[in-house]
Amino acid sequence: MKLLKQTVAVLAATVVLSGQVLAQDIAYTLNNFSSLIVVEFYTSPADSDDWEEDILGADVLAPGESGTVNIADGRTQCDYDLLFVMSDGQEVEDTVNICELGSYTLQ
């Protein structure tokens, strides 16, 4: 298995400023401080009923590792759902405001 060391994936987001829509990538650090390997990681806008593709692909995020998540999907919203699938099959879900997120930590 490949271990993810630097970059977690590429997606995208848009920010609305002064009534204009300006494309801007949103990036945050993903920290795995849990005792389990993250084998899959999905994210999607909170108002979507479907998950986007697995951001990790063939990579994993081992305990103690961190990576950068880039959201670049051209959307104007900030609230995103996150789904982590751990090596023991456990699923962890959360909803976050990616526009205000500097980092996200799994514990």
C-alpha cells in the first residue's frame, strides 16, 4: 500500500465576494491522529445526496500522517460533508465549513 505523505487530493471551491463569484481554491491540512489508517476519504457539498470520488485513490493516510486537501470544484458554498473509512471498516462522518477550516484532525 502506498502511504500518503504530502497531498491528499484535488477538488475545488468558489468564494462569493462583494456579489461577484470568484474562483478560489480552498486548502486545509488533514491530520490523522487516530490509531487507524484512513483507507478512503470522500467529501461533497452538504446539500448533495452523493459522495464525490475517493480522494485518496490508491493511497492511504496512516496514523500520525498529515496531508493537504485542495477543494477546487467551482462551487460557491462552504459547508461540506466529510466521510472517512478506516482500516477496521468504521466510518466517520462530519460536516464542516471549508472556507473557515485551516485544518481537520481525526482523533
